[in-house]
Amino acid sequence: MSFLTYGRIEQRKDNFMKGSTRDMMGKNGSFAVSLRKSKRQQAVKKYREEIEKNKIEDEDDDDERNNDVEIISLETIESLLNSMNQDNYLVNLGNIKYICRGERSYQLIPYPDLISRLILLLNNQYEDRISEIIMDIIISLTGGSPSTTFKAMNCLGYDCILYSLDPLRPLTSYKTLKALSNLAADSQRIRLKLIDIKAHEHILHFCQSSLSTPFLQVISKFFKDLLSENNIIPNEIFEVCLPLLKAFIHESDTTIIGNSLDAINSFCNENQTRIKLISTQDFLNIIRNLCTHTSMTIIEKAIVTIGNISYSNDYQTRFLVENNIFDLFCITIEASSGKVRKETAYAISNIISDGDFYIEKLIDHVLIDKIISKLEDNDSEVQREISYIMFNLSSKGQFRHFKALVDKMVFSYIRYPLLRNDSKTIFNNLSFICAVLESYKSNDCYEAIESMEDTQCIITIENLRKSFISSHYEKISKILSFFENDFSID
């Protein structure tokens, strides 16, 4: 090949890939470019069509495989059940257990022959490790969504599970408790069914035997989930369960303690009749001790219990205060956990809402200094609960209380929550400031106004004057009116 021929070939290739000089000048159009683009588009289109086709085929294959698996599973289980004898119980049941652990195991539920044969096996007095595997299978079958679980239990019957609680068969009993715990966590109608068949009484009776920590963990979880339906469970059931829950709180295991406190808190939440059941000296002493536990999780749950007890009548509030609850709050209000600080503030606001006697106790206690300092807390939820303390002080407090707070430089701290982007926090603190100024005016005193100016709190109030929230604007206007009448604002 001559050098000239070789050059022409290379030029053609170059023209094809880049377009010729004339192409570049736009005289013949970008033929090479458009050709490449067209081929690319055709290739991409073909590729996408292939992908879509394969996807549809894969979905069809998946459906066929799932149907095949369901049929094979049923046939395999039936074969394993039919071939079962004294020598292969463990192997065959182990294989059934493996099959039933699949994602579609709940589809085996509608086959009553399978269910009835499992129940028959469970009711026979086989050795513990055999009935344990059967209970494992039942746990798998009762998994899935609440609707499938409800259907499963209608097929299985609840009695077969309850009567599997036997101290002489610990392996089976443990799996039975797990099954009951799973059911209690499932749905409201299953919890109601468990109450109807008195599952809690069976478990309470079972607890009379000596049980290890794993058993107690599962049992405490059962009661935690069962008692979460606090609107529909009668008080009598809680009274029956309470002695066991109190005993659980004495355990060293944090899971058992935490579940028990959750059960108590869920059931007693802001319900004075139920709170009365736990307002006893011995119980309060237990909870006080838990508020200084090494686990922050336990402290959080224990302080919620104290908060529940504080939501009560005058008798129970006095009971808390006379048991030096403010000493405990001095510790918990400084906790590293925002939830503990928040629940502490909630309890304090509940206590002082009962009137002058409790406000007097608070003002005379070192706790009030800690509350004032917590007006600057970085946690917005804590600040909101603290603002409810200030609001209750504004509605229940008297001049001597306000004077003590002004002397403690409360206006130096209250500026900070006013800068928060939380409407309720701002409103509560503005209400407090209004109440203080009103009280001072009634007593012909001006120290509060002077303190607001000295601490620049009034400047913060002025900056809020542009608020578009009517309730805020009314409070702000009222506060500023005190200054316009008595002093000129710089």
C-alpha cells in the first residue's frame, strides 16, 4: 500500500469520526455525527426493551416459584408429619421449623390439618426439646401482619399456647412466653383476646416458680405491651399485676426494670384513680432510688413515674413534697439527659399548680435557683416545660414569691427563652412577666421594672413587638405599658 493510499484511508476514517472539513463548515450537514447519534439511540432503545422484557419474565418466574414453594412446602410438611416416628421426631420437626420460617409461612395457616396435627403433637407429653420446636413453629406461623396473626390464632386457638406453660418443661415454657409476648405486642384486638382468656393470670401463676433472668425479661415485656392499652384495660387487672411489677423493679437486670416501669407509666399516665394505686411510701422509696440509678435509661423511666404521681390530687402532692421530693429534683434537673430534665420540670409544674403551699415550699428551697438557671437550657423541650413552671407561678404566685424571684435576678435569665422560636414557651414567660409587674404595681414597688431595665430584658421584649401572634402582642403591649406609665424607655 502506497503512502498516499494509506493517507486517504486514514483521512476517510478521520472524516467519518469527526466530520469532514466541509461538514465542519456546515455545507453538507453533520452526517457523521447524526449517524453515530442515530446508532446510539437505536442501541439504547433495544437495550431498554431487553431489560423490560427480562424484568417481566423474572416477575412471572418469581410468582411461579412462590406458588411452587407454597405447594412444595405443604407437601413436604405433610410428608414429614406422616413419616414421623420415635427416632426422627427431632429431625422432622427441625425441617418443618425451617420451612415455616420462610417469608410466606403465614400462607400455611389456612390449612387446618397442619394446625390440628401440630396442636396434637404439642398436647402430647413429649420431651421438652420436642415440644420446644413445635412452639417455635407456632411462633413462626403467628408472625406477619396483625391480620394474619389474628387469623393464625383463630386457627390455632389460644388454649394450646396457654397450657404449654409448664415449670417441668422450661424450654417449651420459655418459647410459650415469647409467643404470648409477641401476641401482646401485635394489635389491640389480640391484647383484648389475651385479657379475655386471662393470659395474665396464667403467667402470674407460672411466676410462682423460680425463674431465671431470660424468663423474667420476656414476662416483663408481655406486661409492658399488654398494659399499653390503658384506655380499655380495667383497673382490676392492673391491681392484680402490680405486685409482680413492683417485684420486678427490685431486680438487677435493667431490661426487667425498664419494661416494668414502662408498664406502670403507660397504664397510670395522667389518670388519678390509677395513680393512687402506686402512691405508697414503699413504692415511692423504690422509685426515688431508681432516679439515681447507674443507667440513664432507668433514670428517664423512673422520673416519668414521679411525673405521673405528681399529676394527682392534693393528698398525693403533699405526700411527694413531705417525702423531700425537691431534694431529688435538685439532682435530676441537672441530669445530662434532656428527657430527665424535661420530666423533672413537668413534675415541678404539676406540684406547684396545687397552690400557694407548694409554691412557698419551692421558693424556700434551693431548687428554685436551679430552675431559674435552666431558663437558659439549650433543649427547647426542657425550656417549654420550665415555662409551664413560670406560667403556674404567674397564676398561683403572690407578691412575696415574685419578690424572691426578682431578687434572684430572674429577668436576667428569662430573656433567653423569649428568643426561642416556640410560641407556647414565649407566651408562658410573657405571662409570668405580666404577673410580676402587675403584682409590683399593686404594691407600689418599682424594683421589677428597674431589674428588667438593668438586665436588658425590656429590650428583648421591645424586639418582640413586631410579633404577628395576637396573644403575644397583647402581653407585650401590656408589659410595655408599665414602662410608658412609670418610666420612659430609652
